[in-house]
Amino acid sequence: MNNLLSTAVVATLGFGLATESMATEWNVSVWGKRRAFTEHVEKLAELVAEKTDGEFTMNVSYGGLSKNRENLDGISFGAFEMAQFCAGYHRDKNPTITVLELPFIGVNTLEEEVAVSHAVYDHPAVQADLARWNAKLLMTSPMPQYNIVGRGEPRDTLAKMEGMRVRATGGIGNAFEAIGAVPTSVTSSEAYQAMESGVVDTVAFAQHAHLAFRTIDQADWWTANLNPGTVNCPIVVNTDAYEALSDEHREVLDGSVDEAIDHYLANYANLLKRWDEVLEEKNVEKVMISEEELAKFRAKAADPIREAWIKDMSAQGIPAQELYDLVITTLEDHRANN
């Protein structure tokens, strides 16, 4: 009897230890504060914990683990398990996904942004590119087209934008440079101070960021239809951490991505509905750029920058034309099916 009891106790203790060892806790590095840009990360953490009865949890840190420009480095050596970053912060580290930051690429909705981003993320060359940093692409952070806020007289023509110091990164920065503006790649967290101190004249952001980083509070005007492009900001996971997950937890993580993205899209749609109210409340003029000026902008920034990108990336051994074509065909297919 004693032997039977001892065996039962050992088995029970062993089961308890095994159950405890199955618990998984991930640290997630983002920046700023909770906002529309991070809602899919928050939702993912909620879903994963819920579906695993708390066995798989995520601690989302807003700047406490790393600076935003260093998140990919942190992922590479396992400082944390998941992170968000933007391609334009370090184009040399993630050249393949910069195809998604080319100006005037033609993406009109957040749903289209999700479709083209995930198609590019699934390309073998892109996966190999991020694998250099021990990173696995999980999902995108879709953002609408950027527009600029500024003070004083509206910059509503290309002539008025010449010499303009603008906070803009990636392909958007290249687009402004092509028309004679001076792009500055201060981080999103530094944009308010840069605008306040006069380091920049204008700031290019999506709507949520103008709100979150308070650049709208300093604005006299906002361009409603300039739409030069957007930035691409993936959520990545450390490959070793991903592969160390149990089959069940990995399935839950992968299976929760679409739900997290759907939540993000619904939340952002509500923000966009309120945007005109925000402009009115803050007495910010909505500036519409003429079609003639937009055509001039596209002529100087779209084709030349795209061709230069394809040439430069191809010289690095990247299938640049293939990646660009993938974006266009995915966009066409998405529109045909919706």
C-alpha cells in the first residue's frame, strides 16, 4: 500500500511540474503608448491567454524593453520574444520589405495594405531576409496613407514644399526629397518636440499617430489627400522562441492572427470616422491638394523612385521586380475578389 501511495504522490508531483513547465510567458517590445497602431498586439495577447487558459501569456511593454529602432536587434539575440518595428527605421536591415514603402504604390484601404503586406511576408526571399535577424514575420500593422500637418500657411503646392523640413521616413521621405523638400527621420516619439522647436516644419504621419504623438495639437492645417504612401511595420517573433512553443501554443498563436487583425481594422475604422470631428475640435484646416499638383508629385516621385529601388535591390541579389510585381498582382486580385 505504501508503495502504491508513494507512486501516486510521485505521479501527482510529476504531473504538477509538467503542467507548470508548459506555461509560456513572452515579452513584447513596442513603443509610445497603447493606440490604434498597437491594438492587434494587445488583442493577440488577449486571445492567446484566453485560448490557452492562461498558459501562454504576453507582457506588452511600451518602450521598457528597447528603443523602437533597436527592436529588430533585440529580437535577433532573444532579448524578448516579439516586437514591432518599421522598415524605414533601418532599410539596410530589412531591404526586401521596403517594397511596401514605395511612394504612390496605389494601396487605398487598410484591407488592401494587409493583403499586400502578408503576400510579401510570405515570399521566400523576404523570409530569408528577416531570418538573418532570427526573426519570423507574424503580421503587419496596417496604416492608411500618410499626410502632413504643419503650421502657418498651408503647403498646398510643390513650390511651397520646396525646402520644407518634413519628418518622414522610408519611401515617403524619398518622395518628399524628390520634390525638393528636406526629410528628417526623427522617431515618432520625437516628432512633437521636433515640430515645437522648429527642427521640422511639417510632420508626416497616419491619423492615429498625429493623435498619439500630439502633432495635431500644434497643427494649423492637414493635407487630406496628398497620400504619398505609408510605412510598413511588421510584428515579428524570435524564431527560437517560436520553435520552442508547444504544438498547441504555436497553433493558437498562428490561428489568432486573423482575429487580431480584424480587431485592429474595426478599431481603426472607428478612429477614421472621428477624424473630421478631431480636426474641427482643434481648429485644423483640411487642405485639399489639386489634381494638377498631385500629378506633378507622382511624376517626380513614383516611377523614378520605383525604378531606382528595383535597380538598387536587384544589384544586391534581391528579386526586386518579382517583389514589386507581387504587390501589384496581389492588389489586383484583392480588388477583384472584393
